[in-house]
Amino acid sequence: MADLTPLAIAVLALLHERQMHAYEMYQLLLQRKNDRLLKVKPGSLYHTVERLAGQGLVRATGTERAGNRPERTTYELTTAGAEALQERVRTGIENYVYEYPLFPVVLSEAHNLETDDVIKRMNRRLDGIQAQLADLEAAIAGARERQVPEQFWFAADFNRSVLIAERDWLTTLLERIESKDLSWQHRTNK
């Protein structure tokens, strides 16, 4: 079975709902704020759809043109695509995979910066986390208001919980650095 990227999973899931063309998929992903879950760029999306078609997981059902706009090919999910989607969701839920995020890497090298610089940058990160938390909380409140079933948005609550954990961890770390409970030895260039 093909290894499905996060964007490929999203494409297959959209086509599980109904037939659509790639631009419509792009607009729907943005409208649903799925760009908070995965990288959504038009070029990558079109490439992903073409790759999935080449793998037999989706197929073109027709092409249309509206006015002077470029032709748009509509796609549908194949049986193999539906099976691949379900299998990838199953394995993605049950198997923990470390994804090598950037933040732990730069944390492990933070000793290369002056203490004041680290404090300033961590505070900026905290501000960014607070802004993202506010956006997520507003999105969750909006979904609840519209009575969207929780199964369609609990990933946002997961991301919210992760951000809260990072915020709390960073806040404690900053307090330890500022109080000198954590000694900071900056490496200088040799």
C-alpha cells in the first residue's frame, strides 16, 4: 500500500465526502482551517492529486471550464483509495511515530545564545503560542456554537492541549533561567 502524506490523507478524506476538483479541495481545506493541521499549498495539492491518480486511489470523472478560467478536472475516490484512507487512519491512530520537530533541535542548541537573547526569543514564542491558543479556542467555540459534532473538530482540541503543555513548560523554563535556578553557560566562538 502507498504511504500517504498528511495532505494525501486530507485529499482522500475530502473525496470520500463527494467528487470535487483540486481548487475546490484547496478552498475547503482553508475554510475548515485544516491549514492548522497540515501544510496546504495549491502546487502541493495539485501534485498530490496527480500522484494519487497515478496510484489508482482517485480518478478523474470529467473536466469543465467556466468562462476564461483554466479547465478544472473533477476527481472521485476509488475503492482502493477508500481502503487506503481507512488503513492509514487506523495505523496513524494506533502507532506512535516521532516526527522530528524543529523546536527540540533548536532547544538543544540554545546554549549557543546569550541568556538575554534566549529569554527574549522564548518570550516571543510564548506570545505566538498565546495567539494560536486564542485562535484555536475561538475556532472550537465556533464549532460548538454551530453544533458541529465533536468528532469533526477534536483534533483542534488536541492541538490546543499540546500548545498549553508547551506554554506551561516554557513558562517554567523561563522562570528557572531568570531566577538562575538553571545556570546558563553560553558558549563563545573559538
